[in-house]
Amino acid sequence: MSITTEQSGEGSFSASELRNISDAVKRHRGDELLDTESVTEQYPFPKATLYGWRYHRTGPPSVRLGRRVYYRRRDIEKWIDEQAAKQARR
């Protein structure tokens, strides 16, 4: 997606404002990448549990970028919904 701005006048945005808008759109779509620390702060999963799930490949999918591990918010939400559906079928 490409966003262009006017050089001057009403309706122009700074680079910082455009980044903030882009980040907000990504969060809205669920594309936001969360590191392990952010996941443990926003969801009831201890860090050790996330590590175990990654090792056994049983938790929400993760993405490795360089040396860091990230989780897409939409993948976490989808995984939680799938777990709830499994519980409901029992």
C-alpha cells in the first residue's frame, strides 16, 4: 500500500504521523507483531508456556525475524478461538 501526501496545505501528514496511521491500520487488521514479552503482558500466557508451546509446536504460530520471535495478534486470537471451540466440543 502506498500513501502519498501533499507537500503543504491542509491534509498533509508528517512521516511520523503516517507511520502512526500505518501502525493503527495494521493493528486493526491484526497484522501487529508482538514479541514474547508483549504477548505475556497482553494475554494470560507465562513466558515459559510460550517457550514450551513453540518447542512442541502446539501453541499459536510464531515468526522468527533474525534472532527475535514474534507472534501476529491475529494468529494468537485465532488460536485462542480454536482452543475454545475444542473445549466446547468436549
